[in-house]
Amino acid sequence: MSQPAGPPVPPENADAIVERTIAITRTLREVAHALMERAFAAREAGELDLQGFLSVSDRYQAMINQANTALYEVVKTLPPLGSHIQTIERATHELQAVAKRLRDVTDVVTISAELLVALSALTVAVLRPDAAAVAATAEAIAAVTESIRARIIRR
């Protein structure tokens, strides 16, 4: 699924794209970790049944795998994502801000499914970095952000 070779990318631009992708995947991994921790806490408090807990756990592993795949692929396919990375970064920054409240959310099962979709979309955007794939990624990340906001309970 590699893109045709484009014009050569200066090494400093390639390094910047890789570093920016690392930052994006780091944020998404942090949200995945926080969701898993919230699932542990919800399970311990009797708020999450075993099936829900196992679903989050399975998705957590898939999220980490998707983050790895996206990162490995961006290294292999440089420069394609470079011209679109800001769109994904903006959505990721918003998610990062709201994710600080994950300890106060309900329904980690749904949020974990949405985050897995966002990470899968990121992998698709890396493999096929056209405007539609990038927009779908940003929308998927924004959907996770809104889902978290909608599920915050006041404590």
C-alpha cells in the first residue's frame, strides 16, 4: 500500500514529520492508557462488567498496535503525511486537553471503541495521505474528544 515516490524530502523535514507523528501517537497512546486505567477503576468499583472490561482491554492492545503501525508506516512513506499533519495535530491537541478528565467519565467501552477507530484512521491517513483520509482522521479524533466531554460526570 505504499505511495508512489514523491519528490525527495530534505532530511530535516522528514525528521520533523517523524517527530510530529511520534507526538501525535504519544498523545493517542496516553489516552489509551488512561482509558485502560479508568476501566480498571470502573471494574474495581463494580461499575464495569467483565465483558466490558475485556472489550476495553482488547481494544487497548489494538490501539497500541495501531499507534505502532502508523509510526512505522510514516517512516517508510515519507513525505506524504507532511503537508496534512497540522490538521491531525490540531484535533490531537484538543483531545489531549479533554483527556485529562478521563478519570471522571462513564462508558469507557464506547470511548475505547472510538479511540480505536481514530487510531485506525491515522494508519489509513499515513498509508493514503489524501485530504479525505486526513479529514476522516481529524474527525475521528474530534469524535473521541466530544465523546469524552459528553461522558464526564461531576465528582
